[in-house]
Amino acid sequence: MEERDTKDLLSYIEGFDWDKGNITKNWEKHKVSHSECEEVFFTTPFVVKDDEPHSSVEDRYYVLGKTDKDCVRQD
């Protein structure tokens, strides 16, 4: 897996795409809202890795970081 530079990653983000199914699935599986998941991209430090198992159609990543509430999340 390739580790991404924070500035490099953020320069490509145009937004987050959440459909109702993913919002519900994320809440049921992790008990975390989609907006809280997004916080880890904007609170430093955080680590981003390629999500190879889910990247067959598009580039996808997972991130490990903290939310504004200082909770540690891996999303």
C-alpha cells in the first residue's frame, strides 16, 4: 500500500459521496455519522492508505485519524 502525502490527498478531494445505503450501513456497523467520518480528513495528524480491495472501479482510500471530538476513527 502506498502512503499518501496529506497535501497531495486533499488537493484531489472534491467532496464526499454518501448515498443513503452507505450512511445507514456506516452507522449500523461503526455507530458513527458520515459527517464525523469526514472530520478525520481535516484534523491532523491522520494517515491515508490505498483501499486496494475496494478500488477496482475507482481510486478509494481509508484513513486513520481523530474527529473533532478527539475520538480515534478508522474509516
